[in-house]
Amino acid sequence: MSLLSVKDLHIHFHTRNGLVKAVNGVNFELNKGETLGIVGESGSGKTVCCYSLLGLLPSPPARIESGSASFEGKDLLHMPEEELRDIRGNRIAMIFQDPMTSLNPYMKLGAQLIEPLTIHSDISKDEARKRAIAAMQEVGIPEPERRIDCYPHEFSGGMRQRVMIAMALVTEPDILIADEPTTALDVTVQAQILDLIKKLQDKHDIAVIFISHDLGVIAGCADKIIVMHQGDIVESGTTDEIFYKTSHDYTKKLLNAIPTSGKPAAASLDTNKGQEPFFSIDQLQTNYDIRDGSFFGNGKKEIHKAVDNVSLELVEGETLGLVGESGCGKSTIAKSIMRLVNISSGKITLDGKTISSLEGEELKRARGDFQMVFQDPYASLNPRMTVYDSLAEALNTQSNIDKSALLDRVVNLMTDVGLPAQAIRKYPHEFSGGQRQRIAIARALALQPRLLIADEPVSALDVTIQAQILDLLLKLIQKYRITMIFISHDLSVVRYLTDRTAVMYQGKIVEYGETEEIFNKPKHKYTQALLSAIPIADPDKERSRERIIFSPE
Amino acid sequence: MLKFILKRLLQAIPVLLIVITITFALIHAAPGGPFSAERAVPPEVIEALNAQYNLDDPAYVQYFIYLKNIVRGDFGPSFKYTGRSVTEIIAAGMPVTFELGFYAIMIALTLGISAGVIASLKPNTIQDYIPMSLAMTGICLPTFVLGPMMVLVFAIWLDWLPVSGWGYIPGDKILPALTLGFAYAAYIARLSRGGMLEILSQDFIRTARAKGLKTATIVTRHALRGGMQPVVSFMGPALAGLLSGSFVVETIFQIPGMGRYFVQAAFNRDYTLILGTTVFFASLIILFNLLADIVTVWLNPRLRDNSNSGN
Amino acid sequence: MSGSEEQATIKDLDSVESGTSLWQDAWNRLKKNRLAMFGLCVVSFMIIIALLTPWIAPYSYFEQNLDLGATPPDADHWLGTDTLGRDLLTRIMYGSRISLMVGFLATAVALTIGVLWGTVSGFFGGRVDAFMMRTVDILYALPFTIFIILLMVVFGRNILLLFMAIGAVEWLTMARIVRGQVLSIRQQEYIDAAITMGLPKAQIMWRHVIPNTLGTIIIYATLTIPNVILLESFLSFLGLGVQPPQSSWGLLISYGVETMEEYPWLLFFPALVLSLTLFSLNFLGDGLRDALDPKASRD
């Protein structure tokens, strides 16, 4: 008999705006020590399905309409609350997506770690503390005796996720449900956490349900996979079946949406060697004053070198990928070029014009030449302006266009980004995330820029949408011969899209060169570590590869 | 921490100076002096009185004399209550006002927090609507309406409790304390509900639930501390407001507290008493705001930690 | 911009789908909130009555009828008369003119100063912000209720002075709220986008910042009005507000308290009208908050 068997699970949300069928007939079996991967995009019902097992769904609006989930012969969905509490955190434990918010900021880690032990068994506080320290040791937290008395904010994201894992495993559960446990983490940290979960799973013989939107992450760890789409299971099978004998169109779409690293860069132009640089950054330095603005702060200034002596050159029409993990300074470079932050020293030149020293009206006039597409399509459009207003404003900023011509121009922009012209009177909130990003791209293009900076333009979108937006960007920069700087933490996207790549680490560029060269023969230790950490959507490769760990100094 | 408190206390000095200056200027801009009301007094007597209280000096001289005295803790003699110094009057009224305020705040916190927490556990159900409608009633029934109404019902019609007074008849403290406490209970209920709803929607509450904790444990151990932050930051201004609320309550129930002295001093143009009570109230407000800030930090380890690195 | 294969030029403007702005959305949400709509109706009714009072009031507010004295509600005097034989309904109607006027005018004063102060402080940031907010902090620490009382005592009971004084207190909160709002809007990427387009500062403030603070401003204005009405009533109750024979709700309540044992209706009706108004405004404010705050609209 399997450890957990879910049969014909239906969950509906009865909201004010009507009925949402979140899960429609999900079935799966989970055996001891096995890993089940559940893959799907946002709104696919993958998380709802797992939350229902532990009674974590808010009800109302959620209602389990039918189905069963039998754990050791007992139905989790229909047992009394007290009985379920005995299982929750004891026999079935869970870790969540965002380690920054999933720990209680008001409580010491120790108190949070021993809680599962003290409520599920008659263990003494001292004994529980010892077990908690042992658990911290096991998940690789150095100096656990001291760290156990820290508060969560004293830990980095990766360390917090380790604490979450320790907290889940401290009671030695039979099943661990991991809900996108690495999505909020940097790629190198993600690799470490994935390895850790795998190691602990083998050691304690735990069954794992691994929820993710990323097939690459699932490929390396799952024994079997179910693919969900809008509440339905569209395909299920062993990992090899899903990846190598894909039958359903949606799964194929998901797999193809991941730009596989082997694919040659579609955007590759002839690299115009020896040409004059069209755009250059010369010894750029951008410092942030960190004023101690805390409650009891004394207002002392500290200087943080967000961008430290960076130089880059680009030929017209080239695409540069700027990669690095969060906090490495890649977005600060973008803001420095866009003149949204003050640079401390250095020079930025675009087509012979030094844009870093322009001021006032001159700067305003020059701004049309360099435009930016922002990360969050939900925040980059003014919610109180219609699409027409936004685009018309952009068109009118650098030149005066009369009313009748304006409409034509706006419609042209809409067609360019693949949106129906009829929608120009709508407001941003009436569009989906992908559509909004299209509008944002249209707005940037309205000023006919020569240089376009795209700062993580697809990271807030679903994978299948990501591919569409990337293709649109490529098409447009080729059509209008725009030079682009593409900023991303996602290496496979950069490889797919760019001619050159610069790898950043702590404000500095550690490696810079032709994209293919960097991906095939990375020279710097950090680049190697970064590359070895990218999850590959290919189970065979993923199972057999070695990670390189980068430790500065 | 110590440094922060010192800094805040230093910042209080200019605030107090402004208070003194504005009050002083206002009073001196007013037509008529404190002794002009007594018509029958011959001019020589008024002159003598004015001389005694330095009222014949130019305003700026009076101002500096007054400042000098305040530093020494001397608010001068009262104009109206002859033979009593302002310091004495404040010292006599203060315990009464404080006692009233203490009961009121205890009532407000107990009623308010429990109502707010209960409502937040099941938002948009009957369990939420009932306490919150009561809270809305509390906000919309000002003390000067609620007080008399309660007197009418409980003291006059039902004759359960005394109509007025403070410490004369057993039970005479109940109505004033309830009257003053109820409005604040209402505000606190709304704030705790909001704070708790915010905290209960956080990810770490989900973590606590996934551990198998009971709802009661989740509320007391995980949610209450964060959920009470809006209440704590409200307490500073609330305590200050409680004092001015005590004007009304002390007037309605004829309680010999600071509030009543102040209102009477204002009507009587009792310069020194007005200045004294104003300075005293201002200092209290500053002190309460400081206390509220300290408790806020104490409740939140993130802020507490920053304070250490700051020093 | 050329070379698009499908020239989707809109010849026929009727084919353009109309969008729903956030304002329309908010109004639709508000319409569903029964308590808020009740509040809106009551407030509108009160305003209309207050405006029409001189023409529709059944009696004059100062005419005394000492023979009549205090009578309980009857067919002639729907809400009874006071000890001087004056019609209570008329007095409440005239009182509402004062109370509502002080409420709206003082809120307007607070709104004007607060929004200007907060927008400038939040948008320019840096030293300007530090100076402007420190000023607000210091003013916050002042015992304003006491100052208003002093002001009333010193300069006599003057309505104009009263709402200036109340407005001068309430703007502080407004300034803080608006500044907070402006600061968070400044962080939004659409402001960065507007800057990178090269738009002038004034246009950014006018088209991108202010429209997005309006929701918050409306909510707090709605919630400030009851506060001000309450403050005026409080002062009138203490005998520091408007002067008889003018009436305001606070003054009527204060008379009512004096005679509540014998003539409870003199306390009951003014108190009811005041509370009902406060209720309506607060419900309307809460409803607006739910309707205009996108966070609350998510189910």
C-alpha cells in the first residue's frame, strides 16, 4: 500500500466574483522514500492541491468538493481538526516558497525550531533544544549552539531556508511537502538547497512532494512527475517518460519554453569586430550612501560601492547580457545609464555623446535615445492612465505630434507588440502580466531609442509567457536595429538571447566576452559555479553532474 | 538605547520652549488681565497685585522670569486660588487624573484588544460584525454624549451607581472610568483587528499552522506580538488624548482633577495656572510618545537589533 | 514606425473597446457596500437640509416662547421644545449648518495645507523632506486641544477662528499620510519610466503622482470630517465653541445634559443626530477605503 494516495480531488473557491475551479480531479500515489514532482504555472492548482492535504486552505472561500487523500488508511481531508493537527508538522511537514517571510520575525529561531517537538511529543525543553541544535547542524548551519538564539533577520535567505528545512525535519516526518522551496533564492544557493533536500531525503528515507514551476529544478530530483494546467492533470508519469516521451501539448510547450542551453543564440548578428564602439561605459563607479536610518540610528554614513569600476563596450545592434545574483549591482548599472541615480565617477557614452555629463533640458532631450523596460509590469504602468494615454504621452514627450497622427502612431505601436488596437482605451489592470509587459515595451519603443535596457523583463512572468516576450523583444530590436543590454539572473535566457555576456559579482565584472565562449569555457571560478548551478531540464544530465562551489577567498 | 532616550529628551526641550512661548504670547495678547473681572477692586489694589506678580514689567521680562522659575521647578503662585502655588494645585489634581486615566486605559485595553482579536479570527462573519459594530458605536458616541446617557440610565433611572464624585461614595469611580475608557476601547478594537488581520495573513502564520499548532497558540505565541504594533503606536497619542478627554469627564462627573482645573483656569484667565498645566500636559505627551516608541522597538527584534549596531 | 503588415489603423472609432478606470471600479464596489451607501445617503440628506434650513425651518431658532416652556415631542413641535420654548427641530437644523460647515471647511483647510505640504515633502525628498517632516513632528508634540481652548478663551468664540484652528491641527495627519503615499508612489517603476522619457517634473507630479494619491486623500478627508465635527462639539460642550443664540450640536447636547433628568429629549435628539452623522461619515470612509484600496479589493 502506498504511503499517501490522493483520489479524484476537486477543490473550488467560492469567491465574491464567482466560482473558481482550482483543482479538478487530481490523483496520485506516493510511496515511502519517493519524490513526486508537481509542475505547473501560476494558477495551475499545484499549491492548492497540496495545502488541502494539511488543511491549510482558507475556508471560506476554498471548499473541497469531493475526493479523498488517504494517509496510512486515514482520510486527511475528512478527519477532525485535532487528529489532523497531530499529523501536521509531525508526520507530514512542509517548507514554503519564501524563507524571508515564512519564519516568525518576532521569535528566536530556537523557540521556533523546538515548537514542533514540544507540541507533538512529551519531550523536555532541554532535550528539544538539543535535538534542534542537532537538526541545525544537519542542515549545515555553522555554530548552531550560538545561532539558535538568533532572530531570523540575522540570517541570509539561503540560511533561513535551511532553518525551515531543519524545522520541518526535526520531528522526522514521513512526508515532506516542498512548495517552490528555491524560487526565491539565487541560483547558486538554489543548487545547495536542492542538494541538501536530496541528501536528507536519502538519509531519512522521506517521501517528498516537490512543487515547482521550473522543470529544470524538478528534473534532477523527482522520480515521477505530474504536470498541472488550470486545475487539471494534463500528464503524469515517471520523470523519464515526461521528459523523453512527452505526449501532451502543454508539457511540450512548457519544455520548449525553457530556452535550452544547447540552442545557438537566435539573435546572433555578425559581430562587427574592429568597429567603433557605439555605446561604452568607462570606469563607472556608483556608490550608495547607507545612512543608518534605523530607529535608534545615529545617521552615520557608510559608502557602499554598488558598481565598482565597471567598463563595457558595445557595437551598434549588439545585445549584451548582464548576469549576476541579487545584489551584485546589475540593476544599479541600468539605473546609472538611465541617469536615475547619480554616478560617482566614470563616463557613459552613447553614439559619441557623453550621456553621463548631460544636465537639465539637454538631458531631457537626449533621454529619447536610451530607454528601459522595467522588471515588474504591474508597477511600471500608471494604473490611472489608459494605454492610449501612456503611449501618447511617450510619443509626445520628445516631439509634438498632432492629434490625428497620434492615434495612428499608437495603433502602430500596439500592432508592433502584438496587441489588438481596439484595446487602447483600457487601463493596465485590465491586462494580464504578459500583455502589460508588451505595453511597457511599446512605451519604450515610442521614443525610438537607439539603446534599450531590459532589466529582468520576464522574471515576473510565467515560463510560457516568458518565451513569447523574449521572442517579441528579439524581433523588435532586430527590426529597429536597437542595441540592447539585457539584465537577468537567468543564465539560460541570457545564452538564448545575447551576443556578449558580462558576469557580475559584488559590483565588479568578473568575466566579459562572447556569450558562447563564456558558456562553453568559463574562465572565472564564479562563472563556473554559476553555470554548474543552473538546473537543466534533462534528467540524465542533471543526475550526473557535479556542482562547483565558489567561495571568495 | 540610552543614547536614543537622551537624544529624544533633548529634542523635547525646543518643543517645550515653543509650547511655553505660544501659550505665553496667547495669554498676553488677550484683552483684560486676571484681576479685571473683579469690578469692585480699587485701582491701587490692582496695581499692587500687578506689582506682586510682576505683571507691570514688560512682557519679555515676565517671560524670562517665568522661564527661570520653571527651570527651578517653580510655576509660580496661582492668580485665582490665592495662597496656593500652581505646583501645589497640579500635585493635588494629578493623582486623581492619573487614577482615572489608569482605569480608563485598562478598560480600553482589555475590551479593545479582546474584541479586536476575536473579530480578526473570523473576518466578515458575525463574530467580526458584532464587536466591530460596537466599536463603531463607541467611536460615534463621544464622551460628552455617552457620559450623560450612562448617568441617566445607571444613576438616575436605575439608581445603581452614584451620579458624580470621585472617591466619596463607593462605586462613584465606575461610570467616569467606563465613559473615558469606552471610546478608546473602540479605537483599540479597530486597530487590533487591523493589526491582527495583517499579521494573520503573513507567511509565518501558515508555517505555524503547518507545524500543527492550535489556533489559540498561534494567536498568543505567533501573532499577538506583531499584531499589537498599531495599538502600541496609537498609545502615545491616545494617552495624550485621554488627558484632554478627561476635561469632559471630569466636568460631567465633577471630579477634582487636572482637566477641570485647566478648563476653569482658562475661563478665569489664571495665567500661571494655564501656563503650568499646559507645560505639564505637553511634557506628559512627549513622555508618552517616547514610551510608545520604546515599546514598539522592544516588541520588534529587527528594530532592536539596529539600535545596537547604531551605538 | 513602418512596415507593419496588418495596418490596424482604427478608421471606425466605435470598434474601440472602452475600458473601466479604477474610479469606475471603485464606484461599482462602493455601490455594493450597503452600509457605505446608507452613509452617503444620510450625509447627502443632512447637507441638503442644512443648506435649505433658512427656507424650510418650521420656526425661528431664537424666538422664545416662555409660556410654552419645555414640551415633549408633539404634532406642532416634532422633537419638542427647550426650556425657553424654542423648537428643538429648528435648533438642530440650524445647529447642523454650523456643525457641518465647521466640519467641511476645517477639513478643506486641513486638506489644502496637508496635501501641498505632504506632496512637496515626499516628492523632493532629501533635506527638504527632512526639514518639513521634522517641523510636523515638533508640531505634533504640541498640546493642540489646549491651544484651541486657549484661543477660544483669549479671542472670544469666533467660528472663523474655530475652523482655522481646527484645520491647523488636522493638516498634520493629512501631511503625513500624503507624504507616505507620495514616497511609495515615487518608488514605483512608472515614475522612473516617466523620468527616463524626459517628462518635466511638474507634469510627472500632475499626471503620475497626484492622481494616484487621490484615493487616499478622499478616504482621509471623509474620515477627518467626523473628527472635526466631534472636536467642534467637544468645544461647544465645554462652552468654548459657538455662542448662543446660535446653536451647534455640541451646544445643544450641553444644554440637554443640564436638564436631562426632567427633559431627556433635549439630550436625546441632538445626541442622536450627532451620532448618526458620525456613523454615516465613518461608514462612508470605511467603504471608500475598501473600494479605493486595491489591496482590499483582492478577495
